[in-house]
Amino acid sequence: MKLSKEFTKLEKSAVKLTVTISKSDVNETYTAITGKYVKSAQIPGFRKGHVPVKILEQKYGDALKADTFSELIDKSLNEIFENETENRPLPYAQPVLEKMPELDLGKDLVFTVTYDTFPSVKVTEFGGINVKEPQVTIGEAEIKEELKSMQERNAIVMDKKDAVVAKDDIVTINYCELDENGKEIKDSKREDFVFTVGSGENIYKIDDEIIGMKKDETKEITKKYSKDDADPDLAGKTKKISVTVKAVKIRDLPKIDDDFAQDCNEKYKTLADMKADIQLNMERAKNRKIKELKNNSLLSQLVEKNPFELPQSMLDAELQGRWNMMAQQFQTSPEQLEKMITASGQSKETMLKEWTGDSEKMLKSRIIVDSLIRERNISVTPEEIEAEYAKIAEEGGITVEEVKKHYEDPRSKEYLIDDAKENKLYDQLYKEVKVSKGDKVSFKDLFALK
């Protein structure tokens, strides 16, 4: 096909493509399509396959031109984009015809389409970047806290002998809210509600008020809430609640010793073994989180110092992808999710708008990483991938062969390779920017940071 093309850059990584197709190709395509019509057209007074072209043009002229135009556009665009790298359209951004041109068999065909392309960003500004690294120490106190959590997870819950409610007991209660006349308020009743006394994990925060109650005892509680209470439904109000204790249980905590360690995992012979393993796992978790925080900080600063605009189609696709993922989490369809959200008083549009800022930041960060990896020609060797397999095996407590089996799927291995490339990029970048000590943070609070 004889054609010429001209690309014009627009805002937000959009491109305008003007294509000129020679009149000889226009006529050739028109003749071929007319020939197909001749073979299949059935017009009264003519045998099938013997309808004169002029008669066909009189009856199907617009359709013939439309089919010719469609064929020429598809064929020319496929030919142009087959070898095009810089100006290829995004997979979810189909070219849009600006204006339907008139098909004149005596002239070249000229048409224009616009579409979005992958953003091209040149990351050149690194000055003034300062990545702060949180300072986290894991000592005996942190290990003791983790042992306590393990102890509670392995506790046996049993009925309390005296059945008198005390702090840290696990209670089952029935409750309802009462009006000023002492009558039950509609829809406030709840039966068999279970919570741990002192946790505050109950609507009316009546932990202290039920301490001392016995099993099967009923009590009317009147409680006044402060004006600055975190719950707006309680702030500044006085509530009257009827509570009946149905069950009182305690946790029988196992003793933390060598036997406890062996019960938790047969690989431990002593409590010291388990504590050493806990510290190792906590150190790994700490390092992963700090790495995540550092990378996020670095990318945020790179995005700020190297601004560029995203194609709207790319942002729309990302938001729709998040919506579809949310539907999967709720085990429903995207359409049904929208109905559920609407029924709750919200809207899909509002939620997508709330997500936009984070989605833009994530997309720009990803584009900057991809751009830098390509610009710096970062790659990984088979030996480096083997080292990754060994590292994953060691941290997971499994064999290298088991790790390799997991990455037999080409897509999974591709993710591993991409991750290895990113790690090499970050190693380079941290040599080019300032990394300083951040605030001291506890191990627990570290994971609340973003």
C-alpha cells in the first residue's frame, strides 16, 4: 500500500496521525470490494453474480464506499503500527477518527485519527532529593511482645469458674438501647455479641460498666459520652443500655518455655531457637518495610521534580481495574458492585474520584521506573536470577527446587525478572541521592507508616 504518514504530538501524550493513501490503492480496494458485492448480491431481474456494477452502485453506493473506507483505514493503520515503536497507541486507547472524509475515487484519501500513547518522560532532575530511613531497633522487648501474641494465639478458651466479669475476660452479652421510658429502641437489639473486656471493641464502650457482673445477670447502664467522643453517634449524648451477660470465659495461656516452642513448630528444640527465629523474621519484615518506605519516598520526589501528564485513557483504565478488583474481593460483578454501592448512599463516580490521586501517583511512579530501566539499559543475568531463587528459598524455609517450580509459569518468572531489574535500579539511584537517618520508630508503629 502506497501511503504517507505524519505524527503530531498533542497534550497528555496524545498523538494526531494524518494518513494519505494513494488514489491507486483507493481504486484497487474499491474494485475488490465491488467484486465481492457482485458475487453475492441478489437483485430482481439479474442472475446472482451477474449484476452490473452501475446497478450495484445505484443501490449500494454508500455501503460500497463505507466498506472501502473501513478496509483502507484498518489496513493502513495496521501497516503503520506494525513497525512503529514511539507512536504506538495504548492497547485500551483505540484511534478515533476526527472527521469522516469523502471517498473520491479520483483523489488520494486523507484521514486523521487521534489516540493516546505511552508517556515519554526524561528523568533528569535528581537534585535536592533526600530519602529518610526510619530507625527501628528490634530488641528483647519487641521479641517479648511477639511471644505474647503467639502465646495468646495458642491459648485455650475455657469457662470461668466464678463467672464474674473481669478485665481481659471474653464475654458473650445480649444488649439493646432503651428510650427515656425504659422501652427497647427498635433495631438496637443484639444477641450473642462476643468481645474481650478492656478492648473497647463494642458499640457503647461499656467495658468498665460490666466488670463485676455475673453470668445471666441483667443490668441497666446509663452512660454519658464526652462531646469529643470519636463516634459522632455517641458524642455529647447520654445512652441507656440493657445488658445481659450470657457467658464468661478466660484464656488459659500456655507457659512460654521449651515445650511451648516445640508445640509452635517442630523445628524448634528450645525457646532460644524460637526467639532467634522470631528476631530473624522480624528483621526481615523490618527491612522489607523500610525498603518499601524508602522507595515510595524516592519515587514521590522524582514524580514531583520531573512532572508530566498522564493520558486520560491510562488513568481511566487504572481506575476501572481497581473497581474490578474490588468487585472480585466482594465476590460479585462490577455491575452488581455498583448497585451495592449506590444502595449504601455512595456512588461509583465519587469513589473513583477519591482514588484518582493515589492512582495518578502510582502510574507516574511506575512510568518513571520503566523509563529509567530502559534509559539505563538495566538487565539481569541468569546467575542473578539463580541468586534470587536461593534468597527466596532461604527466607521461605523451602528448597530452591520448590521455588523454581513456583516460577515455572512464564508470567510469574517475568514478574521476578522485573522485580530484580527494579532492585538494581534502586541500588543505582540511592548512590545518586541523599539518604539520611529518619525518626526513631517502634517495630509496631513502623507498619502504620505509608
